[in-house]
Amino acid sequence: MVMTASTMMELGTKAIDFSLPATDGSQVTLASLQPRKALVVLFICNHCPYVIHIAPKLAELAKSYQQQGVAFVAINSNDAEQYPADNFDNMKLEAEARGYTFPYLFDESQEVAKAYDAACTPDIFVFDGQDSLVYRGQFDDSRPFRISSGNYDSEQNPATGADLAKALDEILAGKTPSPEQKASLGCNIKWKD
């Protein structure tokens, strides 16, 4: 695991279209995520301790904001051959176990991650109703707490989703989030050779 920061795509960038398979068997595109007041695009995976740390709160937060007209989509771009925990079959199990109410997509070619200049898991991008990037940054200030080699404890520093929730609240109130945003930190995306 290499701790990596988001590249912080330039605010105002338009959402980039994609067409990817979802764990529910559908094919999801940017246009299929309508109607929406905002769109949250997350680059995540199954095995990263940073994603595992936020996953329960992410599922809860997404469900709440989806009821307010915010669309969520998660994309796994990791090399599943080198990291089989992140393969499509395991993504199906992960989405079900976590109770994700949003599409979980597999970017096998890694082209979508490259188009978004995604660097880490989680890497979070929020677009307003006009598909302009208004937030790219951390879920919150929490990080998984390492208790021993290979083991993490999320209870000592629980995820809240405060930074993402604040940005979404501002968008829903017709405001633009402050451009002072903290980069997301997480595992590097596992690129193919």
C-alpha cells in the first residue's frame, strides 16, 4: 500500500462520460444517472483500508443524499489480475455486503480513471447540476488507525463524511462549495503494467 493524494482536478471541469458494467448487470453511463441535482463520482475498491474505513458511513451518507436528488456512482479501476480481491465477482459481493444503493462499476481498461486523473482510493469528485466539478477532496479528516502489521481499527477514528456532506449541503442550498478543499488520501490505484 502506498499512501497517495488526489490530484485535485481543476474546479469547473465538466463530468467526463463513461459506459461501464455495474455489479447489478446493467451498463451505466453518465446520462443514465438522471435526474440529479448533483453527482458524486467515487473511485473505490474492495481491499483498500481507506475505503474499508469509510464504506459503512459512505453507504449511509449516499442513501440519505440520494433521497434528496444526489446521484452517486462508484468505480473500481484497480488491476483485478494482480489484486483479485478487486475482481468483478468480489465487487458484487462487496456491493451487497455494504448495502450500496448506488451503481458500483468496473473500469477494467482503466480508461475512466485516467480520464478523471484519479490517483487513489477513495478519490471523490462532486459535480453540480450542470455537470461542473465543484468539489474534489476528502470524505472527512478521519483515517484508518493502524494497530498492527496489516490490521486497522476504524473505531478509534470513525468516518463521518463531514467534508463530502458539507459540499453536498451547499450544492443543495444553491451555493458553491468553498474552493479551499483538502485532497483525499488513500491507496494508490493499482495500475496495469
